[in-house]
Amino acid sequence: MTGTTYPELAAAQACLRLLHTARAALDGPVTAQTAALLAVPIQDADEALRRAGLAGNEAELLNRIYDLAPHAPTPLSADAAHPPADTPAPAPAPRREGSLR
């Protein structure tokens, strides 16, 4: 997380909590109680964004959220990425009945 300050990290985490809460709340039927479930996470995210100076700066906020994601695996070495030409290709997986592949 290069260059991410604690307030930015807290804002990104608050936004992710809001996202997960919204997904859970909107997964079922939407009722009057749905808005009540989202009120606190929305307030938390708004306050965290304001403290971090990210309110209204969606591009920078998304950069901070991406900083929370696990890093991509290290690329394979050239040898592992390109096996010798005489190595047979793996056989395709057998197709099962009802499979979309």
C-alpha cells in the first residue's frame, strides 16, 4: 500500500463495509427497513471520506480501495511460462453431461 495514509485506508475500509452491507441488504426484498440498515454505514463512510480529504474525489478513493486488494501473484519465470516445444500439450478435461464447457 504505497502512499496510502491511515485516514485514506480507514475511508477505503468504510466504503468496502458500506458496499458489503448494501449487497447484503439489497440481496433480499427491499423494504422500508433496508434504508435503516444502510444509514449507519453511509454515515461512517461519509465521515471517513471527509476526514481523509477524499469526499468528492472518486478517482483517488478507488486507488485507495485497490490498495486494499491482495497483490497479484508474481509472474512466472520465462521457463515456466514457455515449456519446451517437445512437451505434449495437456489433454482437455472430459466433458460431463450437463456441463456448459
